[in-house]
Amino acid sequence: MNRIGSMSFLCGMAAGACIGLLYAPRSGVRTRRRLVRNAKQAQRMFEKYSDGIRDELSGRFDRGREKLERSADKWSRVLETGRRVFQG
């Protein structure tokens, strides 16, 4: 499963856990404590995975930019060569 799919799964799992806790047969205090604990855990998981996703996307962006720059340089040389050929 890719990182974005994993992140979606984790977010869905956290949301399901929170909804389940809201309907749990526990006292309000215990339920709220558990919600806070689970929310903090979900936040840590989100931060962990979002850092990885951000790094992955940044790397892909950088590689794409490098390819685009190389392509632009190549086409610039091709156009310059064509211009010289036609100008004599």
C-alpha cells in the first residue's frame, strides 16, 4: 500500500475509533480521557506519516524540476542549432 493509501487508512481508523468511543458504555470522564489519549496518539501518527509524505513529494518535485530543466536545455540547443542552419 502506498503512503497516501496508508495515511487514508490511518485517518479512517482514527475516525472510526473516535466514533466508537462516543457510543461506548463508559462514564463521560473515562470516555473523554480515552478520546484525548487517542487523539494525541492519532496526532503523533499523522505527524510521523505526513513528514514522510512531504519528504517523498518534495523529492519527486525536485526530480521533476531537474528533468524539466534538462529538457528545456536540450530543446534550447536544438532550436539554436536549427536557427544557425537556416540562417546559413
